[in-house]
Amino acid sequence: MATDLRGELVDHTIKIKRCAAVVKGGRRFSFAAMVVVGNGNGRVGWGYGKANEVPPSVNKAQKQAERSMIDVSLNNDTIPHSIQGRFGAAKVLLVPAGAGTGIIAGAAVRAVCEAAGIKNILTKSFGTNNPVTLVKATIDALSKVRSEDHVFRMRGVEK
């Protein structure tokens, strides 16, 4: 976890994969990095970068994550309602929790929640345990979260 001075962004490196291409002289390795970036106050994004060395792949992933950030509706330090997200074989269930509960989640889902600024949440993942697809499913779920005010506006109802 590192802090960025430009916008006080928090980033988590989720996974670094090593890929080998067999060439005439042996194997040539390249690296792919998955990074989650958030401001800790309702904005989060993910990025995937590939390069011949680890640091450039992480930098590429961070830049892509900063460009793909989404806004998440928060209710104090949790989400307003339960929601399910999916990507491929990964399904993630996010349930709001009371104050003092903490983040009850696996490593990949926990990184996304911490980057988004969620402090109390219960989660359950189904299907695959691949961290890359779990991150994408979690971002999908957080993009579907709607605040109470937003729902009232969509329905044309006054509080």
C-alpha cells in the first residue's frame, strides 16, 4: 500500500503475474500487474499493466486505474444496501455492516473496499478465487450501489 502525493491516492498491488515466451535462446519473461487505486473517500478504480519488468508494469497499471475510477455512494463508512456483482465466474456479495465490524473480506475484495474508503462491510465471494476476477466483480458491485437520494430522484418521489 502506497500513498501518492498528487491526489492522496491509495494503491494496492493485487497480483503480479510472470509470463514466459519461449524463444530461440531460451525463455523471455514479461510481467503483468493488477493494481487497485482509490482516494479513501468514495472513488476507486482498477488497472492492469504489462511490461518486460515489474516496476513499469505496476506504473502502467496505476495510470490505467487512475483513469478508470468510479464514484461509490457511501453511507457513513459502509454501503447503503446489499448488492451483488459478477465478472466471469466470480460473484461477490457485499452487505452493509454496523460500526465497529471492520472489513470482513478476502485479500482482493478487502483491497478494493479499503481503497474506496469503506470501513465496515461483510462480503462473500462465490465461484472462482482468482483475485483479478474478484476485483472486477467487486468494482461491478460497487458501481451498482445507489444512494437513497439517487433512488428518490429516479422514482420522482420526495422525501
